[in-house]
Amino acid sequence: MCDWDGIIVNAQSEEIVEATPQVVLLGLAMPVGGSGLDIAFTENLRGYEQEAVLPEQLIEIAGRTCYKTHDRITKESASQFVKTRILDSGHASVLEHSLAIFRITGGSRSFTHQLVRHRLMGISQESQRYCDEGSFRVIIPPSIKNNILALALYKFNLQICKAVYKKLIDILGKKYKEDARFVLPNAVESEIVISPNFRELRHIFELRCDSHAQWEIRNIALQMLGIMKQVAPTVFGDFIIDTEKGCAYQIPLTCEKAISIIRGFATKPARDRRLCCIEPDYIKALQHLTLCPNSDCKEAAEHIIFDIGRLN
Ligand SMILES: Cc1cc2nc3c(=O)[nH]c(=O)nc-3n(C[C@H](O)[C@H](O)[C@H](O)COP(=O)(O)OP(=O)(O)OC[C@H]3O[C@@H](n4cnc5c(N)ncnc54)[C@H](O)[C@@H]3O)c2cc1C
């Protein structure tokens, strides 16, 4: 007979430790010296290896191969190249040359299960088969944390799971961690390292930073986005983090593209302008102006719109 009372007594003394989600950038793809390209190109690169935008320079180097324009690389050219030749032109495949490697701790097994649905990235995850989970940390959802009864029940269940997991290992032996893990709940912390390229990262942010995404993966994706906005500000510049709402939204088009569409609209005869209003690019340009936090962009558009008003 199983010693139920013993397990309950042991469970009561089990400590439930909450884990905090933490995202660390482990690595980035960036240009290295001695790549065998022509001298003008390497000369241009020299002197700004420490800049924060190196991953974008790698994208520029790769992307310029299409046009054989490496001689146009300057200290500032990467950002403009990424804006016009990649983001505005929709040549997203060039973004695949750069990748970021993240280590994520303090996320639940439920979070990692959602994350690994994104197939286009390298993944290494803590193995519940090999690691002893006897002192697992947990993630507590806010709705449960804010309700005394729910929290008590939640902790009670976790204590039981912990005690049963340990008891199973006692009975079966350490080799059977792979079987004892079947009683571990989704709440258990699971460490993971991922290496998505920038195109895939943009896709992940689009889905997981959205206000409809589940809170845990959204919070962690927002941490990753915050880091990426620092190391590749142009590539991820169209994602705007709303700290109050705890999500991010994407602005269609770059400021330059939106202004150029509005300008193109302004130069058309009034009759054609009416038709333009239903063009997808024009609608995107207006969305851009509504969402963009850049005041220069809004000002430029206001001038153009003011001029249209005068023409009419
Ligand atoms: C809010 C939300 C709710 C969700 N709810 C559920 C749910 O209830 N149940 C569930 O099972 N899942 C759910 N998911 C997961 C979802 O179905 C996807 O599995 C996950 O978002 C990965 O997206 P993806 O396939 O676009 O991306 P990735 O695997 O990251 O791929 C990126 C892109 O590459 C392309 N691609 C990748 N692989 C292929 C392929 N084999 N063939 C062709 N093109 C490919 C596609 O364009 C794809 O969008 C949910 C996701 C979100 C964001």
C-alpha cells in the first residue's frame, strides 16, 4: 500500500519558488574581417566595428550582393539600405542572414510549448529526461496570484506534484526521471535557448507581441523585442512597444515610404485623387501617419495635406 499520508505530509513541507522571466541575448550574427571582399569595401567597414548596428551591416553586405554595390557602404548606409531595399521593397529573405541567440529562463513549460511551434529556428531546451526536476521553480499566472483561494489551491497542487515526483524517483530510481516527469505540471520553469533569424523574429513579434497573444509568451516576446530594437533599430523599428498596454503594434511602411506615397497622391489631379483613396498603399500610408510616433513624419505629411487643401 502507498503511504498517502506520508506523501501529503511531505508535500506540505515542499517549498514553491516562483521564477521570474529573464531574456539574455547570447549572440548575434555580424560581419567579421577577412571576408575576401574587395579592398574598398573592407576599408569602408574599418573603424566602426563596435557600433551597435553591426547586424544590420551584415544584412547590407549580403543584400548589396544582388546589385554589386558594396562600394556604396558607408558608416551610415546600413539603416537606409535596410529601410529602402528590404523593408519597403518587401525583400524579407535578406533578413535571414542575421540571427540572434537568446537564452530564456523563468518561462513555464507551457510558454516553451508555444514558442517551439515556431519552426524556423534552432532550439535547445532543458531536458526533463536528464535533469532532476525535484526542486523545480514555477510560474504563477497573475489571475491566480491575485486570488487567495486560487493561489492556495495552485500551490497545494504544485506541492503534491513535487512530492509525488520525488517519491516516484525514490521508488523507481534516478534513471526513471524520464517517467517521473509525467507528473510535472505546465507551471514548471523550463530553460530554453533559441536562434531565430531576423525574418523569423519579426514573424514571432508580429504574432506574440500582439495584444491577443497569451500573456506569458507576450511578456517574454516583448523583452526580446526591446533588446532587438537596440541592436538592430531599423530592422525592428516598425514595432512600437506600448508599455501601458503590455503589447506591441506594427506600423506599416517606413516614414520615407509613407511620405513619398502621400506626396505622390498630392501631385495627382483632384479627380484621380478620389480613386487613389482606395489604393492599399495609400491606406497603409494613412495608417502609418496615424500610428507613427515620429513627429517629423507627421509634420511633413501635414505640410503636404495643407498644400493639397490650398490647391483645391
Ligand atoms: C494567438 C495565437 C493563438 C494560437 N492558438 C493555437 C491553438 O489553439 N492551437 C494550436 O495548435 N496552435 C495555436 N497557435 C500556434 C499557431 O497555430 C502556429 O503554430 C504558431 O503561431 C507558429 O506560427 P507559424 O506556423 O506561422 O510560424 P513559424 O513556424 O514560425 O513559420 C514562419 C512562417 O514560415 C512559413 N512556413 C513555416 N513552415 C512552413 C511549411 N512547412 N510550409 C509552408 N510554409 C511554412 C509560414 O509562412 C510561416 O508563417 C496559436 C498562435 C497564436 C499567435
